[in-house]
Amino acid sequence: MAADSNQRIIVEKNPSEARLSELGIKSWPKWGCSPGKYQLKFDAEETCYLLKGKVKAYPKGYSGNEEKGGCCVEFGAGDLVILPKGLSCTWDVSVAVDKHYKFESTSSTPSSSSSSF
């Protein structure tokens, strides 16, 4: 069960301007996509702020799990979203997305995977 909580998508609805400034969101790169379905895998934790768009994210293995928050996570324009490392999901984009994003850097932290060569 602990593995499920590590794969949770966190949505912060309408964060304050002060919070956005503190994170430095305006300096982050931008990315966008048109409506459609996208299979995504996050190799690093991503934090993103949606300027436009509407998304239903269906994490792999969550279908039919109603008692644990349903089958999907919805977010859209004005939301700050944290997508955990290792998450595989399908994004069903109903309104074109325009977002600022940042991947968490793990290069400064030693990890067993970096020494596997």
C-alpha cells in the first residue's frame, strides 16, 4: 500500500502569486500539447503549472480503485501539479495544454542507479 502513496499525483488548486514566485515558475521551460490521449512515463519527479488546458490523468493500475480516490486525477488551468518519479499514466487532454514545468534534479544526490556501470 505504501507504493500507491508514492505514485500519487498531487494537485494544488489555484496557488497564490507568492507561491508561484517562490517556486520561480515563470523561469521554467514551457511545453504544450493538443487534445488527445498520451501515454506518459515520468523518469523524474515533475512539477508543472498549467497556464491553459484540461487533463484527466489515469495512473497505470488505478482502474476500478474507487475507494482510493477513483480512476483518474483531473487538473487544469491554474493548477500546480506534482507528478511522482516512476509514474506511468495516460493523459486524456480535452482542452489543449500550455504549461511551465520543472524536473527534479537528482544529479546532486548519490543513488545506486548511478553507480551501476
